[in-house]
Amino acid sequence: MSTAVRSRVFKISAAAVTAAIAIGLCLFSQDDVSASIKERRVERLNAQIENVYTDEYQQMMDTEIADERDAKERTVDSIYTKVNPYGTNTTSMYVYFTTDQASTVSYTVSAEGYPDYTANAITSDEAAAAYREAAAGDADGSGNVGGTSTASQTTTVSSNDIASTEHEFLVLGLIPKVKNTITLTITDTDGNATTRTIEQTGPKLLGEEEVRLEQAVAPDESTVTTLGNGLYAILGNDSNEQDFMYYYDANGVTRGEIPVLYYRSHRLLFDNDGIMWFSASTKHFVGMNRLGKLVKIINLGDQYILHHDYALDSDGNIVSLATDLKHSDHAVQDQVIKVDTDSGEVSLLVDFGDLFPDYKQSTDHSGIDESDPTATNRWDWIHFNTIQLMDDGSALLSARETSTMIKINDIEGTPSLDYMIGEPSVWNGMDAQPSFLTKVGDSGDTGGQHSITVQYDSSLEDGQYYIYMFDNDFGYAMTRPDFDWTMIDGISTAQSSKDENSNSQFRKYLVDENAGTYTEVQDFDVPYSPYVSSAQELSDDLNLVDIGMQGLFGVYDDDGNLKAQYKMVLSSGYIYRVYQYGFRGFYFA
């Protein structure tokens, strides 16, 4: 090869290397820039949501809405609307108008390529109050206005009781970034109907969730009818960026995006004043009215953080699982607190380290605090994940670390142990061990159960009731490395939800406190999730089950046959819970 040729080859090679380096640097720079842009976007979004969760913002929007709405007369021919009025539900739309005659309103949201969504609106506070009054009059208190759908939800209110001449409500379920046609049907008390249509382009979602979930099994017509216009609330598809609660309908289509400060909401609670309560962070409980306004924002202060579950007591106060951040031994997830929803005052109800001192001291001082990822050297010795307040003033709690359900008497007075359900050998040698109820039959015991639910039934004797749950069927305790979980029949020790030899279960017990027994009355297998997950009875023969670590939730009949299944892309690790809410007397009539 001549010198000239060698020189030309060298130059070409050098140029190629230089270009490759430049391209690499450019790509690296682009990736770096993209990451930086994304980080700034998340920071702006976080700041935006932090602003939404302030009294000042909520009052500012109240004033803005009133000024715009009241600028002229609002009739069926001059309807006032505002998308996401209080910043609390991205795809909602506020609607206001008046009619000469008392009327009811239904609406249908239509968008090309998506199923219609139809609902009967609660259009006044008086109508919402009528539902609450009817629920209070139910013989067994099962109306549960606004709450989770159950077979016993029997509250009915006549159309005349909820008709009004002033109509103020939220339309839920605008489809993002496409034209939505909202058809309002206004029916007066004589049965005369008037329709009006509103066209609205749906806003862009703040998050990256799917507009329509993948459906491994699509619901049949009877299942959709049973679910009605109730919505699946996705509680805890945790993110490292911005956290949300989501609403999806029976067809798996998004109908609500509710941003929270961080962490997750664990369930929705509906009080006697028409307020929906939920957690918006580890330190915040908020109360939202039916229009999306945050009318109460409670900060727990610097001593406690909440985790995993809470309930409303008979006075409308919140009883919550909690961690004491000032506990000198760094124990976590072993407290119950009460939050006064009027004053915001926080008080301790139970420190389970005081109730079970011998068991606590028998455990290894290890663990993390899942609700505080920055925490180190934590002592997660019992790990409560559910609390259910009972009719007699007691509470039933699920303790994941011990695979035990624990009933505590007089939870808001002088708490004391009543009974336990689970594998007694976990508590061998402890003072509380004799308190276990006797199991009738040879069914397996639970492993790391979640989402336990107490269910009363008027056909049962006093002292009898059901408990159903998502039984993870997973045996493990970080603070009890010496315990052999394989001795419990049917329990898996596989850490991965992909383990082909493991499954979880929907499980239901009949508890008889008079006899001191519990009996399994129902169970069926579901896909495996060693941690998190939830279960909920929807009707006499339909059950909603969230398989959290797989991002799946499905509707099963009582024999375990799958009637509908949905899959959601996971933001980080799992979906904590999925409950279905009817929202009757809140959003819907």
C-alpha cells in the first residue's frame, strides 16, 4: 500500500472513530438531557400537586368557579362547565345549571373508540343527604352510601327525593386528548325529559397510566351489569415520580386520575356529612366533597406516620395504623392512632409493644419501614396491614409478620386482647398463645394475609360473623428467622410472584365467638402474590381480587371461575389494593 493510500485510509479511519465518539457523546448528552428534562417535569408536577393540597388553592378555585359561574344566568341553554375544577381529578368536569321544575340528571360520556359511560348524577347536597338518611335507616346499616359495593347494599331513594331545580355535580370519565360528547338527560318529576350535549376535549393525563387496561378476560354482560357505574379504585400503583389513585370502569377504561402528595391512598371512607376521606401521603388525611373540593386537610405532625389502613369510627373520626417516629427502639407499624377529623388532633390508642411485650422481645431487631424508604435500622416485628372496626367497639387487625388476625376489645378505651386466628405455634411460649380460637376442620391457615374484611349477616346468630381476605399463602418473617413456615400445610416460602408452584387464595371464615371457633366456608386459588393484594365481595356470587405483585385484578365467582381480568403496567413494584366503590350518594344517584 502506497504512502498516500495509507494516509487516506488512516484519515478515513480517524474520521470514523472521531464520528463514532461524537455520536456517542451526542447520544450520551441526549440521554442526559432527557433525564434532566424528565426530572424537572416531575419536580414541577410535584410542586403543582403540593399547591393543590393547600387550603389557599382550594379557596382560590372556589372563588374563581363562583365568579365565572355567576357571571350570567345558568339554564339548560347556558350550562357552566369547568374541567378538573379543584385540581383533584384530572378527567372530571364540573357542571352547573338551573331548571324551572325540580328534575334529576343523568349523563353519558361518549368518545370514538371507547365504550359509553353512563351515570345518574347526585346534583345537590340535599340529594346526597337523602341517601345518607336512607342508609342510616337500613335495618342492618348495610346501605354504606358512597362505599364499596356489596351484596347487602340495599339503599334506595326515590327520584322525587333527589330532584332539584339547582344542579351542581361532577361528570366523571372524560377520555384524555380526544373529543368527548357529554349528553345530559334532564328529567322532571312529571317524567318529561330534555337533553343537552356538551363537547369537551379530554385533558392530558398527569401520569403515564393506560387509558384502557389490557383485559385478559373481558367481562360478560351480566358482570358489567352487576358492577354498574361503580368504579375500580386502584390504590397504590406506587411510583418514584408522582403518585395517583385511579378510577377504572368495568370495561377497563380510565374514569378518574386523582393525584396524591406521595405514598398512596389505602381505602376511601365516607362520613355522615357527605365527605370522602383518604390518605394523601404518610402524613396527610384529606376530606373531599362530591365536587372534588378538599374541605379538610389534616397533617399528622412530626410524631406519627400512617400506613396501610384506616377506618371511620361512629363519631366520624379516623382510627389508623401508624408508626411512632419518636419511638426510641425504632419499632415500626405497631401502633394505632385516632385522628379527630374536626380538630385534627392526633392521639395514641394502642402501642402493641406494650400489649405483647414478650413476643416483641423474642424477635430479631431487624426490618425496614416500607412507608418510609429513607428509614434505616427499623424493627418491623408485627407489621399490621389492615384494621376493621367492629360493632361492639372492638377492632380486628391483620398482622402480616405473624400471619395472625388479632381482635382487640375496646380499641378506643382500654384496649385488651380478645382472640387470635392463625397458626398458634408462631406464638408458642408467649402469654397471648392461649387466646387462639379453635379451628374446625382441616383447612390450611393463612400466610401473610392482607385486606381482611369483617362481614355481618342478619341470618347468623349474635356473636357470629364472617371474615374474608386475600390469603397470600406466603410464610416468612424477617424478625423470626428461626421459625419453620414449611410446617404449615399449603404455605409457600417462595419470594417471587412468578413461582410456578405457588398460588394465593381468596379465603373466608365463619367466626363463632360463643363457641370460640372459626371454620373455613369458602376458598379458591388465585395467582400468587407473596406480598400486598386485596379481596372484596361485590355481590352474592362475585368477588374482586387484586393480585398486587403481578399487576392483575379480576372478578371471580364463588367457585373461583374468572369472570373478568384486567392488567395494569406497574410503576415500580406492585398495586397495593383494588376496591370497587359504588359512590352512590356521593357522585352517583
